[in-house]
Amino acid sequence: MAHFAVIAGDLFWIDRTAQAAERRMRWQIARILEDLSLLESRLAGWDYARATFTQSEMLPADMSDAPARVLWKVLQMLDTHRRRLDARPPSLSAAKAAARP
């Protein structure tokens, strides 16, 4: 698609295809954060990702400011975290939920 946009000189599609990877990763990160919200019974947004992964790299204040390489790292870390939480035994999840005020 990008190839034909360059041939046609269509700036809209050149820009759109250049941002495609970032758009897909942002969408996927948002889906993973929704899953984490359900698994942990609390809201998980971009601030959750920033707080959770401060050891790895300082993340920008807004997800839209993050470049593709940073989004890819966040996506990998959040996915690993989601899988880890999802693999917990049900008794551990219930005990953790009951311990919350």
C-alpha cells in the first residue's frame, strides 16, 4: 500500500501507512490493558503501564507520544504480565480479591 501511495504521491496514505505499526500496537496495548483491568479488578490504563514498567524504561506521559520501538517493548511486557496473571491458580485470584478492601 505504501508503495502505491508513493507512486501516486498521495500524502494522506503515505502518512497513514507510515503510522500503521504504531496504530496497531496502540490498539493491541489498549486491549491488553482492558484484560488486565478484568484480571486485577481495577482500572489499568497507560498510567498502569508506566507505573508497572518504570524499571525497564521511562515511558512518555501519553501513549500517543511513544515511538514504535517503545510500544513494542510495552506490548511484550504487558502480554507477559497478562499471561502470568491469567495462569494463576483460581484460589490465589480469589484470595487476592477477598483481601482487597
